[in-house]
Amino acid sequence: MGYSKLYFGKDLDDLLYEDIENYFIEEKEESDKIEFKSYPKDFGKGDTTTERENTIIKVVASLLNSEGGIIIWGAPKGVKDENKKTTLFLGPLCPLDIFIEKDRFINRVADAISPSPSSIQFKALNKESNYVYIIEVEKSSYSPHQYKDRYFMRLDGQTKPAPHHYVEALFKKITFPKLEGYIRIDSVAVGVHEQQFRFTITIYIMNTSKFQNEFDLVCRVIVAPGHFLHSQIPLNTNYSNASELSLTPAKQILFFGELFERTETIVLPYKNIEDQEAECKVTLLFGGKNSPLIMSNYTVRLGSIPMQGRNYNSMLKILDENKYVHQISEDLGVNHRDQLKRLLGR
């Protein structure tokens, strides 16, 4: 879930200026994941827009080195609450009166922060000539990041220089390549005489991590009902059974941006498509030596073959795509420790 969705109940692209105004109807506090920056007209002499922008970029660097988060630039002025020992933000916004182009800001961030981040989202919201800027920052897989030769982090809702032990821990953290996998339907054939329905799929797996290769890529595809056409070829060891394709390894090394692809044909009895509600489940599982197992679940709607054109992917319903297996287990409320206890009879 994006931070805009978390805090405003909307995706970043759907946010409106009024959403930010409404957000500050009630008093708000900063946290390690949300930062408020105002832009009052009476800021100090010599305090230019560029210098304010530099402050925002420093916060971006701190969020990259922490858990990610969101910045609201143009928030109300903060008021110190001596009782709570904190700063509260409430009431009218303090927007900018200048328009900042998205590409220019992203390029400034890329030039100022090392290594250059790739997970920054920037959104300009305006009412007449007033502008508020929302910056979303994902937790970086390539931290620690430097800004002006220094490392920063989020602590108690503030941006602070990162201590040596924290930077050292970031350098030593365990990371893994980020893989993405997809299925596409290429063609459909109905053989009335053979009483068979066939559809051909292509499996795509890509390594999207710039600095980490994946080794010994593993890929499994399971279909139900149906079987893989090539499973009928004798001595084909890629099939543990007719309904499961198992490629181990599918590829020895998968570099950044490199695409693994495999085309397979799935066969079902013709009777399976006589029912307009008939479906075939396709499960794609993949991972590697360094990355956790990832799962994508699809339903192919057999009774919805497009009558015109060849957009066969309209038959494909995505259930879960590119989710780590442990995430799916958590979503389903599976407790693996309880499972283990039951298996051991404890």
C-alpha cells in the first residue's frame, strides 16, 4: 500500500488540493514516516526556494535510509506544544506560489543523492496559483544513501545525521534481487473433431534489481484442470506430472533487465468450455538462490474467448500477482508455528 493511500485513503494520482486541506482540519504530528514542511511568505532573508528544496531532498535521503514515507510540502506552520513536547500542525496550508516541474525535481534528487534513488513519486496539487507538493519515498533496497557526503535517518519524527553503527548496519543488511513474473495468453484454438481446447501462454520473469543478479532461477507452473501439451513427450523431465511444469534451474544467471521467457500450450477437454462459467486456474511460482519464493495466481475464463481481434488476455483474471508466498500466508492468517505444532502432535 502506498503512503498516500495510508494517510489520505487515496492513491497519489487521485489526490486533490482539498484532500490536504481536509487532512489538517484536525491537528497532526510528524512521525518517522511523515514529514510536514510549510512555505510561509515571511521566511528568512536569503532563504530561497532552492534552499528549501535542498531541505526536502535531505528528508528524502533520510526516508530512503529508514522505512520510507511521505512529505507534504506546503503544510500548515507548526506550533510548539510545550505540554506534549512536540510540534502540532493544524489549520490553513502554507503553500508555495511557484510551480515546480516534476522531472526537474526528480532530476535534482537523482543528482544530489548517491546512489541515485529510483523510488521517488512527486505530485503537484494546486488551487489557483497556490501549490502543495506531495513526495512519496519507498524504502530503498540500495541504502545507505548520501546527501552532501552525509548520511541521514528518521528518528522520533525528525531528520537526523545517522550514527556510524546505523550506517554500518545498512551496509551489512541482507538484500535480495527483486524478481517480477507475468503470464500472457498468446493464442486460443478449439478443435471440435479432437474434442480439445488449447491455449498457449508465455511466461515472463525479469530481474528488476540494478545491482544484484539472481542465480539458479526456479520456475513452476501448475494448471487445474488441464495438462501441458509437451508433458506427453516421453522422457520430458520438466514435468513432475502432466499438470505441473517444473524448471530447475530455469536459468543459471538472470541479470538486471534480462528477460526469461518460456512458451507452453495447455490442453483441456472440449467439454470444459461448453459452460460459459468454466475456468482454468494457473499458478506461477518462481524464485532463486537469493530471492524468496514469489507467487502469481490467475484464472483463465474459458467461456469468454474474444469474438473479434486477438486480445486473448481479456480472458485472464489476475487474482494475486507478484506476491511473496509469506505475504499470501499472512493475508490468509496462516500461522506456521501452529501448523508445525499440529504436525508434531504438540
